[in-house]
Amino acid sequence: MFAIIGLVVLFACVFGGYVLAGGKMAPILKALPFEMMIIGGAGVGAMVISNSLDVLKGVGAGIGKVFGGPKYHKQEYMDTIFLVVKLFKVFKAEGAVALESHIENPEASSIFGEYPKLLKDHSLINMIADTIRLLVTSNQPPKPEAVEDVLILAIKTHHHNEMKPAEALAALSGALPALGIVACVLGVVKTMGAISEPPPVLGALIGGALVGTFLGVFLAYGIVEPMATRLKQIIDEDGEIYHVAKHALIGHLQGYPVPLIIESARAAISHHSQPTFAEVFDGLRGK
């Protein structure tokens, strides 16, 4: 919603101010298709050259995230804590064998199935299941410090990969002003080929060439760079759920009491999405 509002304000102020100052939209609209083809096509081509197919798909999905916002909110953070606590409750009450079917096939698990939105995040579910698997398959309980090191590395690797689409957008925003100059130079070349034309014709050609410079800067700093920045923020925010799972898992491995596990997991959540202690604790009572 805010991304749409921002775009409306951006276009209204830039082009509205231009028109109110006496500018004519006709020269811009006439040059727009050709300049966009040059600048946009060059930008897309450069992205294809510099990124893998997975990153390019991530860029498309990332633009959707900019308009849709973070996918995880208070309920999902609470569900992550509930899921980990429930798994360890089964482990303590029924033993490691009772968890084997759940961690080997989370999609068919009655426990994981209670949280369908979390189940769609395969990286998160695999991280939780793989950590529990260490308890099931080990002859002796693994050291919590060693498990924490593994989880930190896994989260760092995941976050690095998730950031690649945002970095690709940021790189594109840095290239667009230069590509706008390329379009402008081509427009000047075209103008020089018509140097014998009368001033009104030359003026229109020069104006069309300058539209390329304008578009490159406008697209870079008005649209693409803000999108890259917002996408980074969303990826950071959605990444908090992995830290919530990590703190809940390590807390159980350390043998902490449930209230301390709750506080440890809650501390990894931004304040605007953070559930209260009472909300989590009362929610656990109903599990």
C-alpha cells in the first residue's frame, strides 16, 4: 500500500510540477517509448548478464514483496515458538522415536501441519527439523553451543542468498543514470544528422534526447533504488523468524524454563510485530 502511495506522490509531484511550470508533456510522451526501449532494454540485458536465473526470478518476486510487504507478522512469530515448544514437548513425553516421522516428512506431520503458513517456508521448516534430527539420531545430546554455531551459519547463508535480488536491483539503479546518458547520446547523434533542419525541429530532437537522461535518473533514484531499499528491509524483517526459531531451539537444548525461552525468542522480533509475553504464554497453554 505505501509503495503505491509513494509512486502516486512521485509521479504527481514530478510531472505535476513540470506541467504547472508550463512544461508540455507531448515531447516527453513522443520520446518515451523509444527511450524506455533503450534504457529499459539495456537495463534488463545487463541484469540477465550479471545474474543467475534464480536471482532474476527473485527480483520478480521481490518487486511483489515491495508492494505486498513482509509475509510474517505477530501470529507467525508466535506459531514458530508454539511449533518448537510442541516438538520438544513430544520429545520429552514420548521420546525421540515419536518425532522421527514428523521430522523426516514435515509435510505429512500432524504437528507441522497445524502451521500451514510456516510449512510453506521450506528453509525454516528444514532448519527446525534438522536441528531436532540431531537429538533423534545422536547417541548423546549435542552441545548447545555447537548447535548454535551451525544455526548461525545456516541463517547467515540463507540471508545472504535472500539478499541477492535486492542487490541486483540496487546494481540496476546504479546503472540506470549511465544508461540514460547512452540514450541521450544516441539522441544527440540523431540530432546531428538533422543539423540542417530549422530550429523548431532541432529543438524537438534535442528535447527528445534529453528525455533519455531524465528517464535514467528518474527511474534510478525515484523507483528502482527505493524498491531495492524497501526489499532489503522486508528481507531483514522476514529473516527475524529464523532467529526466533534459533533462540527457541537453543533455549530448549540449554534446558531453559519455558518463560525464559519465550523471552529469548521474543527478543529477536521487531517491536511492531512483537507479541507480548502474555500472548505467547497464554497461547502455549492452549497447545
